[in-house]
Amino acid sequence: MDRMRQLADIITRHAPATGMYGTALRCLSLFRADQPTLPIPSVYEASLCLIAQGAKRVSVGDHSLVYDAAHYLVVSVDLPMTGHIIEAKPDEPYLCCKIDLDLAALADLIIAEGVSARPVTFPALAVYPSDPDLVDAACRLVKLLEQPESIATLAPLIEREILYRLLSGPHGPTLRHCVAADTHLNQVSRAIAQIRARFREQLRIRDIAAHAGMSESSLHEHFKAITRITPLEYQKQLRLQEARRLMLAEGVSAGAAGFAVGYESPSQFSREYRRLFGAPPRQDVDRMQAGQDYLGAA
């Protein structure tokens, strides 16, 4: 059986209806949608996304990419993006698996390989034509869901193979820069981690730059070159997405959600929320709860 068809069948069995599904594999999430979705902002962590069926458009800043069963997506650093499923229907649903990249394991593999990072332009978000060897490894990883007794032994080996395949492919130089000390991509990754950990607080660029080991001007330049948004815009998207989650998942009011994520002005919160999500907070939540399927990153 064709590997992509096999991947689609396994995802269908473990994702029987529209939604996002966690799995017994800590690195693996499954996604299904039976119809196209609205553009949905969410944070994509460093990951490999493989679509077995359907297609999706992702955007960060003014940069958009489309991936499908013939192309895979690699995200090198945590990015707030907008995802929009563009091909899906009940008899041919959108089916996708997301494999989170273990950057510590990646660093170990690079050290063992002994290949140093080379200067590259940094496509932190990129789409590539399907690689049969990579798809084969990912399919074997997903198939472990049907062999739970083998997960503890085989999953780490297959995850390492997937990292090896990525390092051997066109995205390899970028991934090496993710974990190589004192590269701009590594420094920006440290800045991102700091912003994510403290996104509710008032952001002081000098503190973030110092944590990343960069000057303020260098942080701005390279942060925007890699993520296509500024550090302040990054923090704003994290705040607004967390506020939306609080309202949708926990029933928190718009005012309380805005305050919880660091906004002091309800009007500023409502204005920036509408700009990102296309509707004021209460209207957006009502729309989502009325039947617009919410899918996270993949």
C-alpha cells in the first residue's frame, strides 16, 4: 500500500471526527477537518507537518505557503501563524500529522555527525517536495499507535531517523543553525523562548536582547528577518491567542481574558483582538462556538 495512503488510513482511525488529537506519542498530534476552515491564528512550535490528504495555507506576516500531500512543512522556531485549511470535504477530509522536533536530540545528532553549521539564509518556515524516506519514517512512527507495546523502544529510534532525514534534506542547514551556539537563528530562538515564558509581562527589548546575547538593533533586525514580525508583534499575538483560548475553553469574559494576558485597556484589547481575528472578542467566540471548527497548528 502507498505510504501516504497508509498514513491517511491510520490518521482516520485515530482521528474519527473533525478536531485535533493528542496521542500516546508525546511528539505526535493528529488533525482532521471535513471542510475548509476560516483562517485561524495559532503558535506553531518547531515541527514537521505532513498532510496525508487535503491542503492548507499558512501565513506569517506577509509570507504565505501552501502544503499538501505532495509537500511537507518544516517550522524551525516557534512562530505565531495563521492556518487556513483550503481542501477538505466529508468524503475526502483533511488529514495531517504534526511531529514536534526535539531540539536537544537534534543537537546530539549534529554533534555525533560532526558537521558544522554553514552560513545560510534562514527559511524558518519552509515547504519542500515530499521525500519518500521521510514519509516512510513518519508513517512508521504514526503506525506505532497501533503497536503501543513497541512505543517505548521504537519511537525514540524513529524520531532520531526523522531528524536525520531532515538534516540530510534541504532544510538541514537551517536546523543546524537552530542549535549551533551564537548563530542568529539560535539567538532569536532564545529570544522567542523568553517572550513565550513572559508574554503577559511588559516587554523590555533590552532585557530580551540581553537574554539572547544580542544588541537591541541586532535583535530587531534578525528577529524580523526570521519570523517576519517584530518582537512586540510576536508578544501581541501570543497574548491575543491565549485570551481567545481562555474565552473558548474556560468561559472567561472578554474583559477578564484581556486583563489576564496583560492588557490594561479593554478598548485596546478589543481593537487589537478584532484586527487579528476579524471580529470583536464576544462575536468571535460566539462564531466559533456556533460551529466553526477550531483546529490548532498543523
